Amino acid sequence: SHKADCSLPMMYYYYESKEKLLYEIVAIDFIAIMNEIFSRAIKTGDLKLFAISFITDVLAFSNEEKLTAKIALRLHMGSPKNDELNKILLSYKFSKENILKNLLIETWRTDKNIEIKTRLLLDIMYNAMISFLLTGRPISVRQVEADVLFLLEN
């Protein structure tokens, strides 16, 4: 409470438990990390380069970024009790879907499956990130690139 420059009762006024405070801190830090890599990726203006940039940045996470992402993903995936954290992270993911859809529209123009392809592209990237962070499996940038090219061709 000292570092937050407020009293403990004031903290409990805003957060009913330490757990809820943790969820919000983790969500904010995780979203900041994701915003940074998403922003760099979207600036490529190209779907294939977008995915490669995103995955390359995940692979280059610092130890602190890895730890933050691991905690956020474990909390998000681990329990339905984490409603507030899940709402924050799902809302964030939805906001990125809308931004990514604009890049996809430029690529696929009149494709009637643009909604599905947007979700699939995000799922490819998030699943690779989750696999890397939570299971320690290496991410193959080539595999992600191949998956994106498959989406582009169909």
C-alpha cells in the first residue's frame, strides 16, 4: 500500500481481495506487453510479416515478460473463478480482432469468411505463444508462416 501511495483500507475499498488486485495488475502488465508486440507487428502492413513479427517478439520476451505472460495465461486458462481477469483478457483479444480485421480486409477484400479467418489467425498466434510459454515447446516461425500462407490461399 505504501508504493501505491494509498492506505490499506482504501485498497480494499477498490479491490475486495488481494487476489482481485493481483488479477488486475497481471492483466494490465500482460496487455501492455501484448500491445507492444501487436503494434510492431501491425505496422508491417502484411499478414505474413505480421505473424512472423508477432512470434519473433514472443520468442524474444525478457524473463520478466515471460513470467508475466505465464501468470496471466495460467490464471486465464486455469479457473472459471477468474471472471474479472477473463473479461479483461477476452475484451482485449476482441479489440485486437477488430484491428487485425482491417489488415485482413486489405488482404482478402471481399472474402465472406473474413471473420473466421481473423479468429483463426489470432488463434494460430496465441496457440503458438501459449505452447511456448506454458509447455516450453519451441515455436517454429516457419510453421506459423506456413499456417498463415494456408489461410491466405484458402
